[in-house]
Amino acid sequence: MERYRKTTLGIALMLLSQLVFADNEAGRDLFFRSGKYFVVAGVLVILFVVLFVYLIMVDRKVSKLEKDDREH
């Protein structure tokens, strides 16, 4: 059973690497020319900023709760 799982995982990783390294020049040019590259980059930046701000807010709330717990 273990050998079957390792073999299946190996085949899946080989197929995935073929998909990742597939080079489609025409698709890439269309992606950059249409301006979608900057849209995707902008959305990713916004998501990371929102996530970072959310984590800071949660950290402050947890710190405040820990401080209140120590006082009681």
C-alpha cells in the first residue's frame, strides 16, 4: 500500500511539473498586452495588505486579552 501511494505521488508530481514549466509564449504575450498582469498583481498586493492589517488587529486584541488575564 505504501509503495502504491509513493508511486502515485511521484507520477502526480511529474505531471504537475510538466504543467508548471509548460511555456506558452502566445498566451504570455496576450496576458501582458491586455493589462491583466497588473490587475492580478494589484489584487495580490491588496490581499496581502488586508491580511497583514487583519493579523495586526488580531495580535493587538490577543495582547490586550492576555494583559487583562494577567491582571486578574
